[in-house]
Amino acid sequence: MTEPLALYFHDHLAGAAFATDVVESLGKKHSGKPLGKFAAELLVEIETDRETLLTLAERLSITSSPLKDLSAWLGEKVSRIKLSSQEADSFGTFEALEILQVGIHGKWALWHALNVVALIDVRLQGIDFAQLAGRAEHQEALVDQWRLEEARTAFPCHP
């Protein structure tokens, strides 16, 4: 039986891979625009967070899960088709930002949970989970600003 902490890490690593793909897609779709620049900056932070998660997984002797990796890859491809096939371009972008915001909130919850677990699991000690949670909170707030801005054009007023 797999350790619950390993299952938890696999889920979040799959989510990080999914988020990376979504942000890369947003960056390409909005290249040369402010949202594309934001996506490029956010991608660096998401990749840094993913590396932190991979380092922790290694410390915990958690190996990758091909099934979780495949499901994240497939999920991203399906969502990319769905988001790019929207008639209204801004609606697809709005949905991508909303999916991303939900994922970042999950990352925030991960860092908080690991902060609690670190009190009883020495393998997790020495990591500033509060700082990581703060960065996730900041990322979520920025994505929400873009999401709400996109809502203005994704849902046009009909008199």
C-alpha cells in the first residue's frame, strides 16, 4: 500500500505539471501582450515551486507515478482543446485563468498542510512552508486579477 503522503505528493506533482502546461499555453496564446508577459513570469515561479516539491519528494523517497503523470498530461491536452475551441477567445482565457487559480489555491493548501506535518515528520523540517504559502497566495491574487479582467470581455453585456 502506498503511503498517504506519497499519494498526496503525486496528486500535487501532477497538478504542477498541468499548471505548467496551462501557463505555457496562455503565454503562447497571448505572446507580446501583458497577459503573455505575466504568464511567462508566473511560469518561472510555478516551475520553482514544482522543483521544491520534487526535492521534497526525493527527500521523502517518493518516486514518480507514471499513471498520475499521464493523467495530468491527458487532462491538460483535453482542457487545451476545450479552451482553444471556445467561440469567444476571451472565454477560453477566462476559463484557463480560473482553472489555474483553483490549482494555485490547492498549492497554497499543500504548503499549509506540509507545514503542519513538518511538526511531526523530520523529513519535512527546514523548509519555509509559510513563505511558500505566501507566494502561492500572491500568485492566486494576481491570477484572480487577470481572471476578473478577462471576465469583462468573456461575458459581454447584452441589453
